[in-house]
Amino acid sequence: MKNVNKFGLGLLLSVAIIGGVSVINAKTGEVAMPTTTKAELNTAVDVTRADLKVRVVDVSSAMQASEEGQDFAKKVEPRRQQLAQDIEAKGKAYEDAMTKLKSQASTMNEAALAKKKQELVKMERDYKDTLENSEGEMKLVIQQGTGIMIEGLSSSVEQLAKKEGLDLVVDKNSGQIVYSSGKADITAQVVKEMNKHYSSKLARNDKTASSVLTVVSNKKAPAAA
């Protein structure tokens, strides 16, 4: 059986934030990836025009050390302790019942022994359900709280980065980009090179080269009814 004294979850979950804007849903904890529009591609600044100023931030430590993070931890802790105590009590009750049954099994008749074993199965199932539900509850609460704190952290990083003239701010633990300026975005250049490469294949009429068109053309048409 899982050691109930080890129950607990970390205060903060790993989250993804891009471009200084929160991309985690505060209600569901789901991450939504941003998209790049044609207008953004056309206005992107050439990254080769200047050297990039890059800094790192420990997102998890920053949120934990912030006043909001500390207030959140204080608010969550009583509920976490309550859930842990409930799990520990049910775990201990199961273990005590199992120990008692082992010591009395030799003196019990078959029907009584079977009944006690069924009771143990029910107690174990109840313990596992409680553990699973408690962990799920805490995970959801932490996701929601983290999502809200990320909004404040993202805004703070963006303001500081603009003030300091930074181009990239990266989470030192996950490597996720927390903030990026237009100067750091080479999406437009990548798209331009991809188009050149594709145009070159079309001009050569290179049927052996890998292309999305070859993938489509290789698909057989459905047989006529």
C-alpha cells in the first residue's frame, strides 16, 4: 500500500508561456498555443540587425517567492492537510484491520473469514478512491491558482524586459520562452526560405524529392461503385 505519510503535491506545476503572454487557461489548466498571422510575418524584424539581449528567470521560484504565491500556498495548505489526514486515517484503519484479520484468521470459520476479507477489499478500494480524488482535487486547485499567477508573472516579465531593452527571457528550468521581442522572431525568414526551397523543387520538376504534392498524388482514388 502507498505510504500515506508521503501524500502531497508540489505547489507549482510546469506551465508554458510564450511571448510574455499567458497561454494557460486559469479555469481548466489547458495550454493554448499561439499562432502567427501573415501580418506578423510581414512586420517581423530581421534578427541579424542586432545582437540579442537574453536573460533567464526561474519561473517556479519567482511565483513561490512572490507575495501572491505565498498567499496562495497559505490558502491551499489547510485543505491539503485535511485531505492528507483523511487519507492517513483510512490507510491506518485498513492496515490495522488487515493485521487483526491475520492474527484471528486461524480461529475463524469459513463464512466469517470470507466476510472479513470482503470488508478489507472494500476498505482498500475506499482508500484508493480517496487518494485518487484528493490528488485530483489538489492538482486542479494548483493548476487554477498557477494559471492566475502566470498572468501576473508574464505581465511583470514583459514590462521589465521592455524597460531593460531585452529581446528574450527564458525559464532557466524548462527552457520555455517567457518573453520575446519582435527582434528575436525569425519566423518570417524561415517561411521565406521554405518558400524558396519549395519553388526550387517545383522549378526542377523533381518528382523524386519529398513534397506534400507527392504525398497527395500517391493516394489512390476510391474505386467507382
